[in-house]
Amino acid sequence: MRIILGVGGGIAAYKSATLLRLFTEAGHSVTVIPTASAGEFVGRATWEALSGQKVPEGIFDDVEKVNHVRLGQEADLIVVAPATADLLARAAAGMANDLLTNTLLMAACPVLMAPAMHTEMWRHPATSANVKLLRERGITVLEPATGRLTGVDSGPGRLPEPDEIYAAAMNTAGGASDGAAVTQPDARQTAAFQSPVAHSAAVQPAAGPLAGRTFVITAGGTREPLDPVRYLGNRSSGKQGAALAKAALDAGATVHFIAAHTEVEPPAGVELTAVETALELREAAQAAAQAADVVVMAAAVADFRPAELSGSKIKKRDDGEDPVITLVRNPDILQELVQNRDATGSTGVPLIVGFAAETGDAESDILSYARRKLERKGCDLLVLNQVGTGVVFGQDETSVQILSPGTEDTEAASGTKADVAVAIIDRIAVELKAQH
Ligand code: CTP
């Protein structure tokens, strides 16, 4: 792949030398374009020695090579690390006042930006707006890591580790391996997340049975607000969804992870959309499903939400009258996804996988409930697990049965959530193979 490595003027520029090495050692051809202020931190000689390529001069040097046009046009992937607040602002504004921003404006390839700055700058509304805009345009902007910053302060703003940026870059490039063609940027490349704590030891280009496939995985429990401080929630930890995302990534898929409230970090390398309520999850899932091969609804979605949201904290009343909370139904997101897909006449794409958390009761056993649920929701696979206080929610060990329409046979899997996730992803891979 022809990679442009844009380097902004921040102390973290030194880490980009390691990133450059990871790219070149994997066989990619890398041209480094440092900004003028990046030169204050790392010199041209370092970039040229490590890349084996000349660092292009500014816009008005080597004019006959038309660098300001050519470099962006010819690139298969552009990675900007560190992306300073200033660089994010200039990119968002579409400015072209140096070679790097010219190249970004010319780019027809995927672009990933890895921000690094002080926490105050990262949290400034101007930076948040710039990041939002860039993500809306299909650019992958990583979340910065949290930790020690320049000087004595610490907080979010650290450049993610080079191996994390490398893994995210490979995912952004559509899992393209050395020299392979890359996909154009699209709506999938939003909000990529690199966990500040999870480290991706594997820095190989995406490969595996699911390379080139895009998964949407929802996880965690939705929270339905009652007032600014209270909500209706559930006991979902999001562990199973996170384990599924990890298993799908390990099998080479690109993963768009839609996380409601979770107790665990999303695995490094996913594209993250954080949501709170069922309605937000529905909007995110519907948008992401359009570009997906598979949608896995592992989230515990609240079936009901308060009919009214109080703008201020609900107070105890002096007259002793207690509030009555009226609930209204939330849409069934899984069922809608199936209906929307089938209405477009697409033949089973995306493949849709539901989960059923059942307790069973005197009337029926959990398998009969699950069969009815599979039929009612119309999904392609249904993963059944038994729940109850202390069972499954938050635990690391679990056991599931996987049901599919048209057969009484079920496939069982048990062990840690990671083991079970691998079994579910394997089953999905079989289904994908059978369908296409
Ligand atoms: N689900 C959904 N939208 C909802 C409720 C659930 O998309 N409003 C999805 C879940 O993500 C899961 C599946 O539907 O994949 C089944 O969830 P579950 O809570 O077991 O089923 P319910 O539809 O809530 O059925 P019931 O409460 O009748 O058991």
C-alpha cells in the first residue's frame, strides 16, 4: 500500500517514528509529510532514514512534480499522527495552507487521524465540533488514550500507542493487506476507538476467514432517562458483546461496535458509536446496518421507556403524593432491522443475529420461548441464554444454544464469554459462507 504519514507538531511526533517502522516493516511504501511545526520535534533526517524516501518539500518547492495534487491522489491510505488541535481544525475547515492539508483535500482514499493534545484542548467545544465534522465526512478519528501528558498533568489526550494506530489503520484501509487495493472511505469509518488500556499485540494486517466483512455488534444495556439524574436500566455488562467484537476482529472482520452502557472497554480496533437509550441505539443500528454484512444484536434493549422526561430532578413532594411513572413501548430494533432488510428485497444481507435472554417459567421452558422469539423476530440466528439473578449477567462463564429457522437442531456452546463468542462467530461465518 502507498501510505502517506502526516505528522503534526506535537511532542508525540516521536512516537510516529515507531509507527513508520511498523508500516515499512510490513512492506508498505510510506511518504512522510511533516507540518512545519513537526520539524521542531523530529527532524527530516529521521523520517527520510526510516522511510527510505525523500520528505517532500512544501507546496512551492518541486512544483514541477505537482506534489500538492499528486500525493493525495496516489495514496491508498493517509494516517495523520499526531493530529494536533490545529491540524484537526484546519482539516475540518478544508484549509490548504501547507502540503499536508493540500494532500488531505486531494485524498480519495481512507484517512485516519490519531489526535494528541492536552485534555483541555481535546475537550474544547471547537475541537469536539471539528472531530464530529471530520467523522461525519467519513474520516476515522481515533479517541486519544488517557494517561500522562506532557508536563505533570494527565487525562485524555495521549497519542494511542503505535501498534494500536497501526491496527486501526489496517482496519480503516478495509483490511487490505500488502499491496492490495483498498476501499473508498464510507460511512462505516466513523468514530474508531482505541482503548487506552487494551493493547493490540497483533499488528498484522487484517486477515482471516472474515476479512473484508463488516460486522455491526450492539452491546450493553440501554438507559432510559427519567430526569437528569435517574434512569431505567438493566443488568447487562456488555461483556458478551465486547467478546463477540473481539472474536470478529480476530477473524479479520471490520467491527462497528454500538455500545450502550457497558462495564468493559470496547476492544481495541473497533469503530465505536456510544449510545444511551433504545431510540439512539435504533438510529445508530439502522444507519450502520446499511453498510453491514452481519448485524449482531447483543445489546439488552429496554422494552419500555418513561413516557415523560422531566427536565429537572423529580422531587419528593410535601403533600406526600408519590410520582407515578408511565412507561411507553420502545420499538423492537431487531424486528425492524429484519423488516427493513426484507422490504428492500435484498437476499439476506445483512445477516441478522438476535439474542434471547430467557428465565423460563411454569408455563414454558426456555427453548420453546426462544423458538417463538426466533419466529416472531424473523432473524437468521438466535442465541439463547438462560438468565436470572446471578446467572449470566456480569459473569464470565456462560452457556448458550444457537437456534436457526427451519430446523429443530440447536448448537450448544459453553465456557468463558470469549470461548462462546468464538463459537458464535464461527457459526456466523458458516452461515455467511452458505448464503454467498
Ligand atoms: N431487542 C431489540 N429491541 C427491543 C428489545 C429487544 O432489538 N426493544 C433485541 C435484543 O437485542 C435481542 C433480542 O431482541 O437481540 C431479544 O431480546 P429479549 O429482551 O430477550 O426479547 P424481547 O423482545 O424483549 O422479548 P420478551 O421481553 O417478550 O422476552
